[in-house]
Amino acid sequence: MGIHSNNELESILKQFKLEQRAYTFSALHIGYINDTYLVSFDGRPEYILQRINHGVFENIDGLMLNIDNALGHLVSKDYGKVELIRTRSDKTYWSDASGFWRIMTYIENSTTYNTTTSTDIAFEAGRIIGTFHTLLENTEHDEYVDTISGFHSLDLREAQFKKALSKSRLDKQKIAAKAILFAEEMLLQLKTMAPKALPIRICHNDTKLNNILFSKETQKAICLIDLDTLMKGHFHCDFGDAIRTIINTAPEDEQDHDKITFEKDLFEAFIKGLATNRTFLTSAEIRALPYGAILLPFLHGIRALTDYLNNNIYYKVTYENQNLDRCLSLFDFTNKVFEHIEYMEGTARNSLKAAEN
């Protein structure tokens, strides 16, 4: 069981428009932010119950409005349907002294992967991300709020890093010296590479591989999950976040950096999957994809480094230096992606040829 008792969870379920039955709960240890429970009846999973981390997501109304709006557009024979269960007062979430709670339907016979060595999985990840963006292409941007301001802003993450560094303990600075130096050098490099004049889209903004549901039976991608960061953004960020967890087969906190690789066959499979829905992409967005592939692992790395310097106040950790290990692993991968810029440019250009617009 998780940090919430069965009695507490049963009481929360009664606030939603659900048939009152003898449900059972099992904690799902996924993600670093929310508390998540699988709700089952008679041994069969039926719902996902989550306590939304209000410390991270301050605007719960805006967050849930974004998700509700998007789910109304994410309807297609090629995209799995997920529904929000309303409360008895017809709201999308319930709040009490224990926090902010929501319930979503569970898709049967589904699974997730943290990493993969399968080109079929990589292809399907590219395909479903393309489907996601195609379905949201014409949604009204003004209906969506920014739930985390500057989420992928390099300037913001730099400022947070420098503030944490200025206040951190000297022993931590010494331990993290290699990571700090890399961060400072790469910040300068990325600023010179930043693309301009890209279209604004409604993005997922956290498209790591384990935020994609796959069918256990066919290994076909079903849909994207964990929509808390869904808001306005740029496609190269969704691309880069997927790439960092698909073409590197090592876990995010891998300490043996020889195991961190850039797998070209997985990159090419992902691009081919994305190409099945390529018409929504502009030529400028295609040119920006290699930048996104470098930017996103770096952003995650500098955020982990910042949290390490801040004494682990944001991400959940299971040991003291886990955020530093995450940072060093992500920075190593950033460097390896950087070495493949020309290869990525050619592969993306050849597979994602878009009409000039």
C-alpha cells in the first residue's frame, strides 16, 4: 500500500460518480511527482486514482481544464480513449485536507516501458506522438493555460541553477564539480543554437517513453498518459523528450556511462513512426528537431543538478546522490547526442520532408 490508507482512498472514491463496490487499491510507483493508485474490482483493474502534487502544480483548476479540453480532441480510431470521471458535483477533481484527487479510466491489457531495444516500440512511439499532435493541431490555444511557467525555458533553468549553486554547500559543489562545469559550457552552446519563429502548439511536454501506453498483446502504441504538463509549447521539445528515453537503452540514473548510447536504429525507427503523421510539421520545425534532441536531456539534467544542489526538494529520490547520478547520466547522453547533429539532420530531413509553409 502507499502513503494513503484503504479507508482514506475508499472515502475519496465515494466523492466520484462511480458505482459503489468493494474496490481494492495498489500503489503504482511510477513518476517522481504524483501519488498513483490502481483501482480494481474483483481482481480486474478499472481506474487510475491520483493525488496531484499541489506543491508542483499550483493551478489545479488550469491543469484539469487543459486535460479535459485535450481529451475532447484526442478521439480517433488510432488513439485510445481515456476519460476523466466526474465528481458528484460534476467537477474534474476532488479536494480535501489530504490533497487534490482525480480518477481516470484504465485501459485494459496495457503496459509501459522505461527503455526499449525494440525498433517496433520506437516506431510506435513516433507514430502515436505524431497522432497526438495531429489530433490537437486545430484546438484553440487560448483555451489552455500554462500550468508551469517556463517549463522548457533555458533561461529559467539557468537562473534556477545559478541560484541553487550560489546557495549550495561547498561539499556538494565539490562533488558535483564536473556536472557544474558541463552545465555552464552547454548553456552557452545551446543559446547559440536556439531556433526562432517556430509555431506554438499544444504539447504534452513530458513525452518520455514510459508516458506512452502500449498494448500487451500487439505492442501497438495506444495513447499518451500523464497529461499534467499539457500546455502550449514547441514540437521539438516533445521530440527531444521522447528521443532521450527511446534511443538510449540505459536507465536515467545509470552510473556506468559506457552503457549510455545513441542507438541509430531506434532513432530511425522513431522518425519513421513520426513520418506516418508528418504533415502537421513545418520545415522550420523539422530543422529544429536535432536542437530539441540535445536540449531536452540537458534540461532534465540541469534540473536534476539544481535539485541536488537544493537538497532534493523536487524529485523523489531513493538515495542521497540519485539526482546527481541522474544529472551525470543525462549530461553524458546530451554530449553523445550532440556528436550526432549532422546524422539527425539528414535522417529527419529525408524522412520528414514537409511542404514549405
